[in-house]
Amino acid sequence: MPKVNKQKKRKAANLVTKVPSSRAASRGGLWPLVIGIVIAVTAVAVGVVVFGRRHVNTPLGVPPVISPNMVNTTEYQLRLWGTYRSNVYFGVRPRLPKSLIAGMMWFSYNSHDHSIRHSCEHGDKLPRYGWLQHDGVIFGNQEIVDHGFTLSTQFVKGSHDSWTARISGQASIQRPQLISLILYLYNEADGSSIQATANSKQAVTQVTGETVKIGRYRVTFSETVQKQSVFNYLVTEAPGADQLATIVKQLFRQTPPPYEGWPMLATLPGSVDYFPSGGNTVPNLVAYQVTTSFPFTVEMAFESGDHGDMVSQPPLLMGTQLTQLLDVLSTQFNDQFEKVFHMYSNNFTDEQVNFAKAAFSNLIGGISYFYGSSRVQSPDLTQPVDYWPTPLYTGVPSRSFFPRGFLWDEGFHQIVVAHWNIDIAKDVIGHWMDTMNWEGWLPREQILGEEAMSKVPKEFVVQHSTNGNPPTFFLTLDHVIRLMKEQDKLDIPYLQRLFPRLQSWYNWFNQTQDGPHPLTYRWKGRNATTDRELNPK
């Protein structure tokens, strides 16, 4: 028996050593097998990572909804410029990435708090601010109530590549007050030129420059201010649109009182070589400061074009001509509001109608343009990755707290907007749908660009591809298609481009958000143990 057992053991040992059948393996023992397994496992792991990366940030492979033909239409081009910076109290930009932006800051000398007002902040504790009238295309009228005074910002377009902004101030208390108003222009694109022309009083009369996408441009300033006023300006470089107010504050200098009874002033220093990006000596920021008392009016008129004589043409809309046009557009807004919403014909009071006009104007006036890459996370990845760079034309839920695109909010927003201007609603829907990845997933909260990112806590930045929002755009599209038919504007090519994306979106919901019963859905990603959290984090 012992002899037989030894033979069996030898055979078993031989079987073990012969598992790697290749001659090399039998000579080298188990190491080639181990190495082969390691290589195979590594290849699978790399494949999973690569697949996951492609899975979450690869666009859906169908033609975009916002097609070149759509971009070239008159309706689209008329909305090139607008008040598309809802995160600030007043800001203007084109629907172009890395372009020229304009805006406003101010601070008062009448309190111990001389903080700059720029981005919409709860901490500013303004009694009220918002649009009273806004048509979403060429006209807007906003009122900002600060402590002791009220600012009015009015915006109007003369054409797709020209616009004028008027900022007026009125005191609401009797005692003397001083205010510093700062209007600025900032080039987001590297290498674009910008320069300021000032008179002997340091008042900026013009800003000129050139960008690749806009071409040559000119901004002309005009002011009607009190006799005792002080003018200053700044020409420098800022590292990003989210840091403009910081740069201005850092470069203020203390100036002795220029008039009896005035305090020490915080003024801008002129041309300054302040280049935090390191070594770049090309200015990209011009800020114009007017320190005065109430009442006052300052206007800035923008023109652009590639014609050689553009910079010698007179401003299109300023002074009396601007006042007349604003009156006409205000009347047109009121007439269209009644035609669309029928409030007076339904016996609403003036107070109720004005409230509704303000609510609607803040909805459509909050529509903004963003450009950048979302941070996204797939279950197959251990770390978030960047989505592809994408533009987004969208409304926002809140200018101060949520100045960015929210997927399910926008479906409700555009139901109202579509009744006012169906082209805007189609444009917004198309921009959202063009951010769909190849799974059919849409990032539910889109934080694109420096300014949007600066307003979001880190824990809310990353968007998870397992999470969605209720598909409210299906409600919007029901309204849009019905309105298209009523207005005899059925846009078949637009709907044909949209359909594959709607189909992919529908399939994504059925594959990832399905509920416990047929044709039911669950909102994945939410904390089911609390009644205080509506959205997934």
C-alpha cells in the first residue's frame, strides 16, 4: 500500500506541474503563469477605466439640435448679445465662449460698510432688486434698491452687434450721499486687445479693442452727473471673470477729499502692471469709476464690426434717442404682456399686473449663457472626470443662490417662456439636449465656467451619471409643439434633430430610473431617510 500511494503522489505532482502546457512554462515553473494572469487582470482594469471614461463624457453620436443653420437665422443672431450674466446685478455678454463681457459694480460712502456690490449676494441685504420689464431679446429695465438710494439699469439693442446700457441713480433719503459707480469691460480670451481713452479729468470717453470672435469694437461713455464729481479708471489684467471685484478692491488707493465735506476716497489708479497670472503683460480689464452724488446718469454704448471705418462712426443709441427708444420698447412690452397673458381682460388690478410683469421679467431676464466642462462621475470610475466643453443657454432658479442651469427647473421655466417667445424656448431646449452623453444621460445641474463654479460648494460640483431629474422638458415640448401648430411655425427639421435625443433620454430613464412596478420610476440618488432633501447630492 505505501508503495502504491507514493506512485499516486508522484502522478498528482506531475499533473500539477504540467498545468502550464507550454514548454517555456514547464521549464520556468509557475512564474510565466503568474505574470500572464497579472497582465490579463491589468488589461481588464485599464479597459474598465477607459470604457468608463468614454462612457460618461462621450457625446451622443447624433447631429446637434443647435445646428449651423439654426445659428445663422435672424432670430438666433438677434439674441447674440444680452444680459446673459444673471449672477451679477447687471452684466452683458455675447453667446460666445471666451469673449468680451461687461458689467457694473458700486459702493456707497454713507455707511461703515463700503463693500463692493457686484455679484448677487444674500449677504448684501438689499431691500429689493430685479427686472421690472424684460423681453428676453432687445430690452430690459431693472430696479435695484439699496440703502438710501435706488439704481435703475436699462438695456437696449440697436442691432445684433450693438447695444447701450444706461445706469441712473436716485436718492431715497434727504441727506447728502456719495456713490462710486464702476463700469467695466473684460476680455476672457487670451491675447485680445483692449485700451482706454481718458480726458484731462480722467473720465474715460472710449474703450476700443479687438477679439477673434467679435472683431473690432468700441464702447463710448457719456455721463450726466453733479458738478462735484471725480473720475478714475483702471487698465490691468485679471486672471478670471470670477475675480474681477477682488482685483478692483486690491488696487484701490486712498485719495484725499477733493471737495469740502467729502470723505477720503477709494479710487482706481489708472494703468497698473498687476499680472497675477505671471509674466503676461497684456491688459484684459478696463474699469471706469464715477464718484458723484445723486441724481446721476451714466451710459455706455457698444458697437462692433470688421469695417475699417467702424471706430469713426458715431454712437448709435445715447441721450435723447435712447430715451425715446426705451419709452417705445416699454410700451411694446406692456402691450405684448397683455396680449399673451390676458391679465387686464381677466380683471386683475394694476398692482397684480405689475407683480406678474416683474415675476415674468425676472424669469426671462435671468436667462444666461455659460460655457465650460462639468465635473462628472461614473460608477466605473474612481475619480471624477471632465465632461466635454459645451455651451449652455438657460434660465436659472435664483440669481443669488443658484445662478446656473438646473435640468428639471428649466422644463417649468420654458413652459412660460414658450408662450412669450417660442424661439427662445426652442433654443434653450436644444442647448440642454446637446449636452447629452452617449448613454442618454443629461447632467442635472450644470456648473460651467469660472463665475458659475465660484458660487458652488465643492460637495455639489460633481454630477453623478446614475442620478437624474424628472424629465420636465417633455411637458415643455408638449406646449412648444402645440404652439408651433397654432402659430403655423411647425419646425420639422428642429423636431427631427431633437427626436433621437428624446428617444435616448427616454431609454436612459427606463434603464436606470425604473421603479418596482411596470411603467413606474424612482428618483435615484436621493436620501430616503430624510424629508429635508429633495434633490440628489
